[in-house]
Amino acid sequence: MIKAIFYSRDNKVFGFKIKGHAEYARCGRDVICAGVSALVINTVNSIESFTEDSVVTEECEDGLVRFKIVGDISPQSKLLLKSLRLGLCSIYEEYGDKYIQIYFREVSHV
């Protein structure tokens, strides 16, 4: 199962952690994993390429991605993070919580 956690401070999303594998189908045919991977990679690459925001990214081979924006968050990054949330929620609505779970955490410090 994929677990996605969005982190926010003052109701503003500044980062996320995605971990796991959907196990919807065998490796190479898992449309859920492929969709989540495409959304996450595109979000990270877009924020890094199209904004001046300072970011910290950690990617591991076991399906873990941690990402956070350090400092002020540009309007572009806010939109890209909302787009990621929309995409992941769409996958959740289509396939259910057997394959993906999404959480939202308000934190006071990073």
C-alpha cells in the first residue's frame, strides 16, 4: 500500500512523504504505482525547475520520497502541491484505500 502524508503549517502545505508500493499488479504493470510516481516526480521536478523555492528532497529505492519547501512558499509551488493532492485523491477515489491512503498533518515546526 502507498501512504502519502501532506505536511502543512498554518494551513499551508509545505511538503509531503510518499512511501510504499500499491501492489495492485505485478512490477511493471502496476498502474497505481506508475500514476503516483509520475505525479510525485513531476511535482518535485516542476517546483525545482519553475520556482526559486528552496527545497529538500530525499528519494530512496524502497519507494520513499520526502520533500519539503524550506522558507517562503511561492504561489507556483502552492499550486503544484494542490495539483499533486488532486491527482493522488483522484487515484484514491478510483481505486480505494486498499492501495493508497492519504493523510494531512498540521505541524508546528519542521
